[in-house]
Amino acid sequence: MSAPTTGTTSLAPSTRRLWTRSRGLLAGLLVLLLSGIGLAVLRSGDQHGHLDPRSVDRHGSGAVAALLAEHGVDTRVVTTTEEAAAAAGPDTTVLVADPELLTSRQLGTLRQATGRTAGRTVLLTPGQPALDVFAPGTEAEAPGDVQPLSPDCALPAARTAGDAELGGARYSTSVRAADRCYPSDGKATLLRLPSTAGGDTVVLGAPDILYNHRLAERGNASLALQLLGSHKHLVWYLPSVSDPSSTQDGRRSFFDLIPSGWRWALLQLLIAAALTGFWRARRLGPLVPERLPVTVPAAETTEGHARLYQQAGARDRAADVLRAATRTRLAPLTGVPPTHAHTPDILLPAVSARLPADAETGTALRTLLFGPPPADDKALVALADQLDNLERSIMSPERHAPREHPDS
């Protein structure tokens, strides 16, 4: 056998093999990326300028701001909690477009500023954290569909507007003086809660009455004008992730900038990956026989394995294979059970007893069947010859009668 080589062997994965194995996963990731980009592009137009009084897009609120201006109400857009708190006053309505983006610190700052005045605070689809600060005793219920609903309350603004497209989040409150309007399945989708300072807080379950493309439907425009135009000034607060007050030290980490929806999406992807792995995993079951398209002679297979061992310089592995095969064949010839074919204390005495009387035994036999790996290729070839001679000695019909082997 030639000297071992140090280059890349045939056992090492090639670039082509790695590409074959990973191209399915890469294709799936590419499809997922393109699908995400496509959905973002398709939906970017609808969500552009969402609830922005300066936007004329479908989901913008420029039409409401224009109507308010015609009725003498000026609209001011702010993007930080400090600006919204500073602008709060007795003749001002503060609209919070997305309370869910505010931290508990921001909610407390804004509530402290608006609670001391006789103005109005309007919250669009607030969750439980915002309700606990601005409307204690109010609980958010399971959301419903946005649809035309009747007022069914004594609030003048609601009775004047009549039916309006509300719904979404539904609320229940323990405040007795609250106006519960536009109920959906028994729960209000518009709440007005008076404050001790003379102002009030309005909670809307859905912002649809403020969208440009829905303002002209039913009583949406009338309800929006009366809710937002009750004072001379309107502060339209659009919470921003760049607001320094959104964190305690004024800095936001990368994970703070990721919307909460992406976390659920990541969880769904992990579950899908786990299910895919379970689906594609190797099943444990009986072997299924299959006819091979080509019959490979055993000699060629053996020669191929030998060349692989030679290229890798795996003399230890080759020697182990030769010795294990010899022990397996010797076990039935010497009366040793197959389960003990590789146990030296059982196999060696049995083999020694079957050898001719003049054959070498003891340490030499143990070294031959269970010894260390050969030092070079020449020693490996010699080991193979010695193992062959041992088998021929056991199988020879002319061998001497078995002799007793010492206990040691």
C-alpha cells in the first residue's frame, strides 16, 4: 500500500454534494423571502399614511382634518409623548392613534397631563395596559367585526350621527356614569367616561370612521366631527418608535424596534420547521427489500473500501475490519457463540485449543486478534497474511488433535 495522503479524500463532502443537499432549503428560503417582499409591496400602498391627518390615501385621515378645519378646529400632528402632554389643555382634544405602541411610562406621562384639564382624550383601539391608565375599571373583550351599528345610548354625538361603522374591540366598564354606545354582542364599541376635572375620555373599538374611504358612509363623518371637534384645538398624536421617551434611558435596542407581530410570525415559522422536520424524519420500521439496478461484485466493493482506507491512511480502521471479520468467522469454527466472538477471554482459549500443537499461542495469538493497529502499510499486509494463515490452520483437516490450554 502507498503512503497516506494529506489532501482531500473522497470521504470529505464536495461542493457539489453540499449544493445538492442544501438547494431545497435555499429554494424554500428564497420563496419565503420573495413572498414577504411581495406582500409588503402589495400592502404598502394601503397602509401608507395610516391614520395620518395629512394623508389622502385610503387609510389616511386627511378628509377628517379638512372637515374639522371648515368647522374652525385646527389640527396639530405630534409624534412624541412630551409634545402631546405639553399641548394638552382645557380647550384641546388629544387623539392617540395607536396606544399599543406606548410604554407604561409614556401612558403615565400623557395621563398625568390630560387628567388635570377639562379637555377630551380619544383612544383608538386601546388594549388593557392603556385602559388601566386612562379608564380604570374598563375591560377589553374579544374583538368583533366592523359593521354598521346603531347608537343605543344617550350620548348626544352618537344619537345625532345615527348608525356608524364601528366594531373591532369591545369594552365593558364598571363606571356608572359612562356612555356605552354602538354595542356589539352586548358590549360597547364606543365608551365615553367623564373625568373629575370636567373632561372626558372616549374609547373607540375601531378607527374606521376616520378613514378617508369610509368617512362618507352612513353617520361616520358626523360622529367623527362631534367626537374630535368638541374643542377648538385637536392634537393628533401618532406614536413613533423613534420617540426618546419610549425607553427609560432614551435608547432603544434592536428588539424594541421589532413589531410584536414578527415575534408571532417567528414562532409560527419555528413550529412549521419542527413539523416539517418531523414529517421528513427517518421512520423506524422493518427494512424493505429492493432490487438493485446493478449488481456490484463483492470483490469490487472490497477493493473500493480498501482504496478509500488507503487514501485516508486509515490503517487502524482497516486492521479493525480485518480482525473483526476473522473473529466472526472463527467463532462458529471453535464453538464460541456469535455474541462472544469479540470477547478475548472466551474466544482466545477456544481458538488456541483448535490450533496444532506446534502453533504459537498465548500473547502472540492475543496480539494477532486483538492487538494494536499496524505502524505502516507493510505491517498491515503482514497482519492480513497472518490472519489468513490462522484461519487455514483452524480449518485444515490435517491439524493435530486439540490440546489442553492452560488456565492462564
